[in-house]
Amino acid sequence: MLFLAFKQDRQKRPSAPFLSAVKSLPTTVMLMLLLCVAWLVGCVDVSSTGPDAPVINSEFRFLNAAGDLGDVNITLDLGNAVSSLAVGATNTHQTYPSGNRLAVLSNGDSLRIAMTAEQRATVMILPLSAPDATREFIKLVERRIFDSADVPAVDVTIPINDTSGVNHGDTTFSAATVGKLRFVNGVLGATYDISIQGQNTDLGGGNLIEALWAEAAQEFRDVSGYLNLPVGDYTVTVTSSADGSAVASEAVSVNSIRRTMVLMPSGGGVSVVSLEDN
């Protein structure tokens, strides 16, 4: 009895209005409606491959630090080209799709370069270490593309010495406006000591020297980290680690940008090539 009552209750429920209306349509009208729906669905343009992936770029330039090459032309697998890049020279940064890029030099040597997404860098082409050696390079990363080109202010502590070598203690410059400076040794088979000094005028003593930084025994291919230096004028001194003789001295003005100083052979000696990384 309970089961019969349940069935009767379900049968008494009214049909939904939409279903009732559909049931009341003639068969021909219902068939036409179905054909219209099928036609509309067929008109929808659905891509079979999906949306294209966004192109993520990098910014790179080349430094010809290979004296054995002379002027060199560089062709990339994307068709981009750099023409007649002299020894010690760079081209301007160019935009490339990120990924592994093949660069072919005009003498036939090739470089496989990882152009990391959103990275700004310099490809430093090196001299051959031997006649049958493979051409190598150093990737000098500068910053991310979207980072500010200006270097933020930081606290910098500097030891102060006078010209006789007497230390006058450390001086801290709070929230100093600084630039960033680094060094690369591009001289094959040579090791150098590098120091930076600058005349201090803030303390009122013309004979006070800022002993800012020194690095001993920088070998071929060595790259120092960026150094924070208060904005001003400095002298970079390069001496031979073997006998202590001075091989180069370069004046450099530091402003609030990043800069790379590259040691390169020059006429039997050493020159310091200064690159603005921004």
C-alpha cells in the first residue's frame, strides 16, 4: 500500500513548463529547432591549437675581447647580425627571444648562448687558449630587464688611510648615492692584483686616501662581484701578481649606474676597458 501511494504521488506532480511546451510542439517544428541548434554549434570558431604562448625577451650585447679574431661579424640563428665588431668594442644591447641561441662568428667559430628570460647581459668573446681549442665566452649578467637602471642608495663603510699608509679608521657614509663597479680579467695566462683608491675631500684633508677595495691574484676569466662605491672619481691600479710591477692605471668616474672594467691585452701591455652596463 505504501508503495502504491508513492507511485500515485509521483504521477500527480505537474510537468515542468518547458517540458510541457516542448511536448506540445509538432514533430516537424522540433526537428527544425534541432537543426538550428546544430548549425549554430557548427559556426563557433574553436582554435585547434590553442592560444600562442607569449614571447619573453632578453637583452644582450657582445664584447670582442679576442685579440686573435680582429674585427668580427656575428650572426645569430634568428637572423640578427652584428657587423665589424672591433677588438675591445661592444655593440648596443639588442632584444632577442629568450632561449638557447647559436651565434656564428665570421671565422667559423660558434657559441651556444643561454639567453635567459628577462635577463640583460654581455657576451664576452675570449681569445683561444690554444690553436686547436674551442672558442669560449663569459656571460656577464647585469640585471633583469624590468629592474631599475639606477642603483639604490646604501650605507657604505670605507677605511681611510693617508699617503704614508697610516689608517685613520673607518668612515661610514649613510644612505650614500653609489654606483656599482666590477672587474673581469680577459688577459690569457696572466694574474693581476687590482686596487681602487680615491681622494677624500669630505674629511677636509687633501692627503687622505680612501682605500676602497683590493683583490689579489685575479686570474684569466675571473669576474669580481659588483662593488658599491660612493659616487665620485677614483683610480684603478693593476699590478702583476708575479712581480708587483704596475701594468695599468685608469681613472674612472663612478655615477649611480653599473659598470664593468675589463682587463685586456694592448700592444704588449694591459688596458682597462670601461663598459656602462645600463
